[in-house]
Amino acid sequence: MSAISDYATAVNASFDAIDKAMDGVNTSLSGVSDDVAFLKETILQLQTTPEDVALLTAAQTRATGLADRFTAFQAAIEALNAATERPSPPA
């Protein structure tokens, strides 16, 4: 194997590890967002003050924003992976 081939193998292994980690974080973040929505709904069913509702709404907004940022981050990683794919050998 050449130095370039060795490097490409190492980089692709790193991309695979990043991709796997991103999937795990995405799953976790989705679960947290779902938990926040559930807790918000549960608390809203109890007697709450307008301040409590505002806090819950802010928490949900933040969770949704983080999920959106993570989705954009994941798309950027996928674009980077696509940009670094090795071209097929000539036929």
C-alpha cells in the first residue's frame, strides 16, 4: 500500500467513527427532545404559572434548536465524507 492509500484508509476509519458517534448523539438528542416534550405536556396538565409555561417553552425551543443544529452538522459531515471518497479506478 502507498502512503496515500494508508492515509485514505486512516481518514476513512476516522470518518466511520465520527459517523457512528454522530448517529449515537442524534439518537440521544432525539430522545431528550421527546422527553422534554413529554415532560412539558405533563407539567402543562398540572396547575402552572405563566412563568412555568415560559420556562418549558424555552426548554423545548432550545432542544428543537439543538436538534436542528445537529442535523445540519450531520449533513456537513456527510458532505465531507462524499467530498473525500476515492474515485473509481479507470476501466
